[in-house]
Amino acid sequence: MALSMHKESLNNKQMDSSKYVRYTPEQVEALERVYNECPKPSSLRRQQLIRECPILSNIEPKQIKVWFQNRRCREKQRKEASRLQTVNRKLTAMNKLLMEENDRLQKQVSHLVYENGYMKQQLQIASVTTTDNNSCESVVVSGQHQQQQNPTPRHPQRDANNPAGLLTIAEETLAEFLSKATGTAVDWVQMIGMKPGPDSIGIVAVSRNCSGVAARACGLVSLEPTKVAEILKDRPSWYRDCRCIDVLSIIPTANGGTIELIYMQTYAPTTLAAARDFWTLRYTTSLEDGSLVICERSLTSSTGGPTGPPTTSFVRAEMLPSGFLIRPCDGGGSIIHIVDHVDLDVWSVPEVLRPLYESSKILAQKMTIAALRHIRQIAQETNGEIQYGGGRQPAVLRTFSQRLCRGFNDAVNGFVDDGWSLMGSDGVEDVTIMINSSPGKFFGSQYNTSMVPSFGGGVLCAKASMLLQSVPPALLVRFLREHRSEWADYGIDTYSASCLKPNPYTVPCARPSGFPSSQVILPLAHTVEHEEFLEVVRLEGQAFTPEDVALARDMYLLQLCSGIDENEVGACAQLVFAPIDESFADNAPLLPSGFRVIPLDSKPVMDGPGAARTLDLASTLEVGPGSNRSTGDGETNIYNLRSVLTIAFQFTFENHLRDDVASMARQYVRSVVGSVQRVAMAIAPSHISSGLGPKSLPGSPEALTLVCWICRSYRIHTGGELLRADSQSGDALLKQLWNHSDAIMCCSLKTNASPVFTFANQAGLDMLETTLVALQDIMLDKILDEAGRKSLCSEFSKIMQQGFAHLPAGICVSSMGRPVSYEQVIVWKVVDDDNDDAANHCLALMFVNWSFV
């Protein structure tokens, strides 16, 4: 009886709590006001609400709670429905885009089938009618010429210097551009890794068998066509190689469009070739379906039209019909088709650099994909999909990135009209020194008046270029970013930072090591696809002597890193940085320096010496004995990744110290070049060929001796064998130790300093996520957790007395901060001989069965 009454009571309570309540408009308005302030009020806040609003007094607190729950649920459903509608619109537009692309490809297939049949017919006719080789060759060659060259038809004589003649050129440009954007005028081949989808950048293709180099892209953005057109016309905002663009004339057309005569200058990517400029006609108009078109082509003697400005420091390049087709999407947004087609006059550059000017993939990365990414970035910022910390607006952060790139490009190119002049060399032409003492150029650029001393001075730039082989650009730049201490000099960094102070320090001497320092990278912003990072780097100085205290202070760099994704085809990898002060104002003066690595091409590697060496293009700088390593057996099928590295460093100077600063800068750049060459040697083999094995190690007698000591000491102290007993020679031991599955590493054994790693096998380098070059920057106590450090300290006396110890399972961290688990650590003392007078050389550790957590 009591049980039934209890059940009835529960049912009544459930009915009371779930009974329907009809709210008046005034009650809903009051609840909505509270919801906007606090979507999830506490019980006390709900009771307070009932007391403060008499119109809610007839509603129970539980019903108020249910109302807020339902309101949050409706808000969540609304957001999800809105998201799904957005995805659906994207998929619908992408489906339309793919269907059009499929139609275009079918037309291209039909065209190729027709051309193939025509060629077969011509060959059959030629073989039947004559056996004359010259006649047959003439038919074949003429057919190929007709198929591949696609010559521009000759235009009749016309006066292109008046508006009517320019409109004729504009309409022809429009027709040719549309035939490339949506037709089969160019044989397009899709770039690897560019797969369509609602969140992808779009469909990207490059040209094959056409004059010049060309790239094409089409994608979706959530911006209206007029806004997209406005962004794309502002070429310096998204095309980093654009130095300036001048619209010299604007002519309106009868159909509501405009014709513009444009002169554009672009930067050279390296110090070894001249920059390019363009003299073009740009035509903006609307199509019948509401699409916007911005098409452009060069005005040459063959097209007619006004003559462009004369060139002095530039090589005149040609833009073939290119442009943007912007079509409105149902439900908002735009579908964009982009075509870039240029002839960069490849014969005017050194032969080794011609791949830079013959690569459609590099053009696609620099212009076509860059434009699409920039529009996507602004679209997501406009829609509030991207939030940056630090309180800075996205436009301000983009401006920082543009100023860093522009300042670095100005330094690499050193244009005379910017005030740059060449300084005499010291007899060796490996490093170029240029100076700029023109204050007017600083006041209106990325520089600042505070950088130029009031009593006379300017900016000095030291730069060099070289050819790298067998080193992926992304890998090299990532290493330079993460291991600054491997190439930078703290004293030079201090001098660079002093340009922000009223009283600069004296000129230091460039030293290979400088003052000890560590870096902390503080993320600031990144692009949508994480292909570019803007960050602040804090350099933490350490002083060990009283005279170093003045220099050992924290400094800050604003740094831009891009192109470190190894899967990007044709992408330029770049690391640019500039000293900033602690205030870091939006108009902070920037004096950028840095590295740029551009891929050239891939060629089969032949056996022989020097297959993985670094060559200096500007001098006869020697790499060192390590460059003469043989590629080894079985490497004839790997590819030789060639790239061009450009280095430029900028410093301020006072007039009376100009020669001293120039000497310091020249010496420092040579030091950096040597460091980069050593890094390139160290990181290239392990990523190019798995068969290299121990050749990633320094192939020196010291390395072989160390391996013998490690194995002998293990056998003496533990009574077991570290490696197989049948391996007696030093080379065999080294190879076995290098390929051992457990992480084996050695660290220094000093009582007055923290143990520093001096050697690691491949598994050890993988576990620490570092290289042999950067290994000595890592200290043992930095990778062990607190339990591991306590365990090692408690066993240390046992290790020194008995020779070895076993540490229990635990967790450590790699140099990149990733946690690593291990089953146990075997620690033993490595001695330099097996007699009674053996000296302790180092401490060896073997992390057994390690793995990333």
C-alpha cells in the first residue's frame, strides 16, 4: 500500500513538472532579456528573477528552468541548422562547379580525340603518297606545330591608341581569357593534392605544352562578387612579389565597364636575377548572366596600343590574357575562376635559375593560390569565423605580414630608386653589401625615422644566394625556425635590436657561438590553411661573466614563417624576422632580415661524389670535407631536390662606423652561410634515402671509437651484449647501433653542470624530435619529468660505483614538448678503455620500448 502511494506521488510530481505553461508576450520579453545577459542562470538568479519581475510570479522556478533549457536547445538547433544550410549551399555550388569542370574536360577529351584522329590520317596519307623523309617530317612537324603552339592570330592593322582601338583589344582579351577559364584553350593538368570539397581551397591546375607558364584555379568564397573584385584589383595586398602598381589611365566604356592602362613592377625572388615589370591593359566588365570579369594582358608591338614606361632596372615580361571570372552564387557568395598566364623571358636569367621562371607550379603558388587564399581569409574574418588573441584586428596583423615581406624584398632587390647603392667588396664576391642613406625613403616606407641616427647614418644590407641540393625547402626553414641557436649570434641580435634604442651599442664582433640564449615562440596569428605563421619570438639571454650582463637581456622579434608544409608542391619556404621592442605598437618600425628557399626542380641523382653538397652560386665558397660523401649503393633512383637559398640581413649604422658595420655584417653572413651549409648536410640524407643509415652520422674515427666504448662498457658493467656478437668491425657496430630500435643516447658527465646530450642514434633523434646538429642544445634534466629526475639522482651513486642501473617506467618529453612513455631506462657509465685506469667519458642511456603518448 505504501509503495503504491509513493509511485502515485512520483507520477504526480512528474506531471506537475512537465505540464505545459503558456507564456504571455511580456513574460517572454522579460525572459529573453535575462537570456541575452546570461543563457544559463543559476537557481539563485532564477529566484531573483521571479522576485524582480512580478509578471513571472505565477510561474514555478522549475518551469523557469525548463524554459531556459528549451531556449538554449532552440539556439543550438538554430545554429546547427544555419551551419548545415551553409554547408549545403557550398556543396550545391561545388557540385555546379564540378559539373562545369567535367563538361570542360569532356570537351578537351573530344578535342584531343579529334586531333589524334587527324594526326593519324595525316601520317597515313604521308606514308602512302611519298617515302621522302623530308616530306614526311614536314607533315608531322606542321601538325605538331598546329596542335601545340596555338599561335595568336594576326590582327589586321588598326589604331589602338584611341578608345575604340583599346576596346577592340579589351574584347579580344576577354574572349581569350574566358576560353582559358572555362574552355579548352590551354591543356590544364590538376595539381597534386588539390582535391575539391566544401572546405578546400578549390580546384587548381597548371598548364602543359603552352607558351609561357600558366595556372588556373576555381573555388568558392562567402563574399559578394563586387567585394571580391575590389580585393582582387588590390594586387599588392595579396601578391607578395608586387612592388608597385600604377593605374596611368582609366577609360570608361559604353557597356558600363572600364579600361585601365597599368604599369606594375614585381620583385625578383633572389639576388641573382633582375626584377620583372609589366605594361598591361585591364578590362573590367559584366556578362549577361551577372558575372563580373576582370581580364588583363600586356600591350606589345603585336597587340598595338600605347607604349609603356621605359625600364632601367627591370626586364619587361609579358602577361598573356589572364584574369578573374566572378560569378554570383545562389544564396550568397561567389564562384571564382582565376587564370594567370605569363611569359617571364626565361632566357634573360642564368641557366641554373631558369626552372624558377619555367615552373607553372611556382606561378600557381605565388599568384593563383595566393589570391584564392587571401579572399578566403578575408571572407572568414568578415564572417567572424577567425578570432585572434592579443586584441589586434586581423587587418593590422595582415599589415605586419605585408611589411615584413616587403621589407625583405626591398633588401633582396636593392633598387637604386629606393636609395640603395653598392658598397665595395673585400676582394671576395660571396657577400654583397649595399647601403641606403636616403632618409626620404625611410619616412614613407616600412622603416621609421627612429632607425636613422640624427647625426647621420642609414641602413646596410648584407646578402648572398646559393644553390642547395637534396634538402627540402620546408624542412630547412622549419629547422632554422626551431633551432635559431644553430646559426644566429646573440651579440648580432643585440646590435640589431639596438636600432630601436636612442643610444645603440658598439659594433660587436661576429662569433660562431655568441652568448648563450634560448628562444620562446609566441603564436600571434596564422592563415586559414596554416601555410603562414606570424609570431613573436622572445630571445632569453644568459650572462656568465660581468662584462656580458649589458648584452644578456631578453629581446623580441616579430617573425613570419611560411611554406613549411612539405606536401605543398612548388611552395616557397621563407623565414623573415625583425627586432621589436616590448611595446610592439601597430606602427612599430621594422627592419626585416631572413631566409628564402625556392624549389627548382627534381633530377635523378647519379652515383658519385658531391651528390648531397651545397653549392654557392655567387662565389667559390668551400663547403668542407663533409660535402664529398658518396651517395652510397642503391641511390640512383632517388631524386635530387634542388633549391635556391637567399639570405639577407639588414643593420642600421652611424656614418663614422659604416665600415666597421659592413665588416661585421659581411663576416656574420659568411658565418650564417657556413652554419646553413652544415645544417643542410646534416638533415638532407635521412630524409632523402633510407639506405644512408650511419652516413647521417659524422663519418669520423671519433664516432667509431665512441660506439666501441659504448658497447664495451655495456658488456663490462652489465655482463650482456648490447649488439649482436658477430659484429666486430667499427663500421658494422656503428650501423647496428644507429638502427637499434631503442633510443640510445649519450650525455656529458660533469659534476658542475647539467648533463647535455652529445650523441644519439636514429631512434634517439626521433624520440627527442631533433637532429644531430641541434642535439647539444638539449639537457637531460629538461626532458625527464620530476619522477625521472628523482629516480636518476637516487641511482647516480650506484651508477658511478657499479657502472649501471635500471630506472623504472615513466614519462619524458621531446624537444618539441611531446610526452614520451618508456618501459625502462638502462643507464651505464661509458669509459674510454677497459683497463684499471679507465676514465669516465660520458653517461649512456637506453630508453626501452618508447612511444609517443
